[in-house]
Amino acid sequence: MADTMLALVQRNSNGKPAFSKEHIPKPQPEPHQLLVKISHIAQNPTDVQSFDRNISGDGAVFGCDFVGTVEDVGKDVTRASKGDVIVGLIRGGEKKGIGAYSEYTLADQRISFKLPASISPAAASTVPLAAGTAWLALFSKDCLGIDRDKGSQNTVLVWGGSSSVGLYTIQIAALYGFKIITTCSPRNFDLVKSCGATHVFDYNDPCVVQKISEVEPNLQYVFDTIGNDKSSVTASQAIRKEGGELCTVRPDKSFTENVTNQTKVTAVLVWTAFLKENRFLDTLWPPSKEDHELAAELFENIPAWLESGKIKPNATSVKKGLDSVKDGHKEHRDGKISAYKIVYELKRLAPILKLQADLVSCILARNKDYEHRYIPDRSYEHFRLSRSRQSKNSGGHKCKNSDQSHP
């Protein structure tokens, strides 16, 4: 096994970051980690923002969401084996030379999951960061800390419901029977309703706070998935006079200085899923055993939720290779991304998916209610299952996540 790998590395020239494709040392897995040869990488806003703001400095490798094949495992790994195709999450840029914009990266065995047979690797690569953020925001004791056992007694306002994190939040909240209020652009009303939103309002409506209060005068929980200079302040005005909690996706709690007096502000950082100290700018998060266990629960359950359709991954726009990252970042900066996530394909996994398809089709062959087929998915064919009788008669909605920076 070669000791180096190809990666897209940040290099600073005259203080300005630029990408350089280089051969750098291949990372070695710690006892609980997997070494993964990457096939697909999903772009996230944090990748672009961290690069543009030069947060990690010279030598950083960005990229957080990925799919790939396990090539080596640490001595304590029990949940994956060499050859498994897994979906993982890494904090690209945290350590020099380690991220998803590379041929190889590392995955925590508990903060990853095996690729479900019916989900394409491109779509699956979009899941970990956004779904993990939504999950921790809703249920971590350091965020909203909502009691899942109360089900329909809970109401949550998801500000920015058509964002990627917003759509995962709606779907997860719907799994537990919550009443869900959300805001987005009118063009996305049907989308968020199909994911489980109970009430939907235009975030630009000058009467939006009044309308939210009319349907839920006792609102206690708000998750701001946008985190801009208006979203947190406006959303806080819908919180009941007795007080409530607002969680923002801004780890440094920026843009929350002018929220209402009755609002307790918290912030979600998906990296608390890893059992280690985390720092973002001047804010420090100590290791959280609770968040690690909570996140591990999500990654254990989400494959079945994806297979059943209870959670639907992002729509994707697939680009080829690391050379296309510059174009993908520009697409984000230009505000052109809407209702899809950019995914970079480094290596095709079609042969693996074909084996998965053949295995599942054998299992389903005796069930006449099901049919199996190949459906083109942009750059390759992937396997999906469809309940043929149901698809002809149900007329149900499909929820497609988005990677929009605005709702």
C-alpha cells in the first residue's frame, strides 16, 4: 500500500488561499477509525466558507461528507470490515492533510454507516453533516434538548425549512410526531409540507411572526438553520412570553445579540459528535460523551430510515474529480445552488451497487408487490426499489433536500 495520496490542499500565496493538487502522506487510522478510499464527496457551505476565510491555514484539506470503501481498520474496530462501502463524516481542515477532498480519509466507526443498497453513493454522501446537525440541534441537552417521548406535544419552529439542514430537521421531527412550523420561500411550500411540516409561512412576509403566533401562541423551541443577520432576531419574536430556546447553526452565536429577552440562545456544532475537544474561532467545546452517544444513535438508525424512505437524501449535481472543486465553490459563492447539493465523484462504485442490487432482487423475487429496476442518476446507474402497486396508486410526495444558503 502506497504511503501517499492525491489531495486538494490549501496553499497560501501572499496571504490568499488557493487550491493545489498534491501528493501528501496518507493518514493512518487510530484504534477506532477506518481508512477509507473515497468515491464521492458532498460539498457543504462550511467547506467554501472555511477556505475563503482562511480559517485552517496553509496545508489544510477540506471536505466533510464522503462515501468510500474501507481499506484498513484500527485494532478496536468491530462495526466495519475491509471492503465495506461506508458513508462517513470528517472535520476537513481540522488537522493538516486530513479531509474529504482527497483519495483517502478517516472515519470514526460509530459516526459512519454502511451504504444502504437502495441509495446511490452520491445521494448518501450528502447525509452525515446536515442530518447530524439537525439531530443534535433537536435533541442535545446543550441545544434545544427536546424530549422525544412527548411526541405530538412538542412544537418546533424550523426557520429556513427548505435548506438542507432544515429539511432533515423537518423529517426527523416528523419521525417523532412533532408539530412542525417552518418558513421558506413560497416556491418551496409544497416541498417542506411533503417532508412533514404542519404549517408553512413565507419568511419575507412582514406579518410572519404574527401568523406563527396565531397557530402556536405557546412556542418554546426554535431552530434557526440560516443564521444570518435577520433570521434569529425575527424567529425569536415568535417565542412565548414565558421564555423559550433558540438554537442557531452559527457556532459562535453571531447575529443573536438582538433576540428577544425571553430567548435563551444555544448553538449547534456537529463536531461534538466526536468524542474530543472542539474549537471554532474563539469558542471551545469540551468533549461531550452525551453528544457522541446521541450521534452514534443517529448513525445506527439512519440506514433503515433511508431504506424505508422515512428520511430522503439530497438531490445531487455530480461533478467529476477534484479538479471540479473550484467550479463547485464558485457555484456556491454565486448563489446558484438551489434544491440540490454538489457532489464530486472520484471513483465509480457501479460494480458494487450491481452486487447489492442482485442480492436484494433475489430476496424480493418472491414478492410480486415489488419490482426492481435501474434508474439513471446523472453520471451512473444506481439501484432503487419501488413498490410498484403503491407507486401507481398512492400519488405521494417526495422530499428532496436542498443545499440553499437561503430558504
